[in-house]
Amino acid sequence: MVKNKSLGSYAADAAIHLILFLFAMVTLIPFYSILAGSLASARENALNPLLLWPREPTFDSYRYILSTPTMPRALLVTIYITIVGTTVNIVMTILMAWPLAHRRIMGRAAIMFYVTFTMLFNGGMIPTYLVVRGVGLLNSWAALIIPTAINAFNLILMKNFFQEVPASLEESAKLDGANDLSILIRIVVPLSMPAIATFTLFYAVAHWNSFMNVLLYIRNSSKWTIQILLRQIVILSQGGMGDSSMMGESFLIPPQGVKMAAIIFSTFPILCVYPFLQKYFIKGVMAGSIKG
């Protein structure tokens, strides 16, 4: 029998909902402010930095960003790097984490030590650059994928997740004649989809937001990702990088609006991916917190 809630319980629930609402507003208001600023004119942005909503919304900032033919190319390059890089990350992480999840593997402790060591100590920017240059990866998209093929932290979490897969499933599959690769693909991977989806999101966001690696390794502007190109647009927003002639003689380049439009343009695509991975992401986080 369910007891009726007391007045104190209702008050506590109301306070919790109010706190959660305030936290949500603190998170959403900056996005809303940037969106409003990207749709405002240069004059309105100058007069009112904290704009609630523009009186006369305009897409001039977005037209300015898209006026250069390099923007679609940079967006396609970023999508390509994100898809290929994330695929390589997930495949390599799974292929290394699955053997390390078995205690019978010789040298397992030593390998895990070296993996953990890289989380605390690494060669640094200049030695990494010298290695990338030495193997001939400079100015190639492979330089953005191969050096970061496996994240040590994600590898350890994936290994721990694989260790929770019942050993009886593997033994039963081997009795039926399945080899290790078949067990991994047909049994382990389907059972680990929440964790895989979580790490896919982590890797994809890292590739989408990649900036320093592109700045270091890519010299050809035709291979720039959207983050580098948007940096150039923000820096040169007053120098006529865009083709303003297509917008009319009276068009005024809005520097502040361009910066905000650049933020929206670079953030919106990756935000659209999250709803499709949300349920797997939540399951993966909960499983990791319970299983440790």
C-alpha cells in the first residue's frame, strides 16, 4: 500500500526540480545567447552584447560563412576524419582490449603497465611531431588518425567491461567450434554495445573538435578541418575572407555575429549525433559505474 506523500516530501521534490531547472538553464542559456547573437545585426550586437533575441533576425553571418567555397570542403573533410578516425579508434581499441581482458595472456601485466604509463608520461608535442614527420605522415589525413588510434583511458575501461562478460559464454562458443574472432564479433561486441557506443561518442567528439593536430601536421589548406577554417574566419572576419559581393553592396560584415555563427556551425552537427547514441551512452555509463 502506497502512503500519501507529506507536505515536506512535496516541498523537497519541488526544491530538487527547481535546482535541476536552474542547472539546466545555466547550461542552455549560453547556447541560446550565442544563437541569438549569430542572428543579430552588427549594430544590434554592438549595442547589446547580452542579447535575448534580435529585433530583426538576419542570416548575414551564416551567408558570410558559407560564401567561401572552402567551407563545404572543410565540413566534408571533418566528417570524413570523424567517421574514419572513430572507426579506426573503436576497432583498434576493441582488438587490443579483448586479449588484455584474459588473464591467461602472457605479458599482460607488462602491456598494461606500458599502457598506463602513457597516461602519465608522454614524449610531448615536439617529439611526437618529429615521429610523425619521420614516418612521412605530414600533410596527410593519416597524421590525424594513426597517432591517436588508441586512447589509453578508453582502452582500460573497455578491457574492464570485457572482463565482465561471463566466461561461460566463451566456453560454450568454443565447444560449438567458434574461434576467438567469431566469439568477439558475434558474442562480445553485441553484448558490449552500450560501452562501444559511449566510446564512439567520445572518439567522435575528439576528432570533430581536433585543432592542434591539424595545426601541426596539415599544411595544405585544402585539407583543413572546419575548426581550423573557422579560426581563420574569426581572425579575418574584418579582412574580407568571405565573398561579400554575392550579398549586395550594402552588406556589412558583422565580426561578432560571424564568431557566434561559427560556433553554432561547428557545434550543431556533432550535437545532432548525441540523441541517437543517448540511450546507449546512459547504459554504458551506468554499467561502468556499477561494474567498475
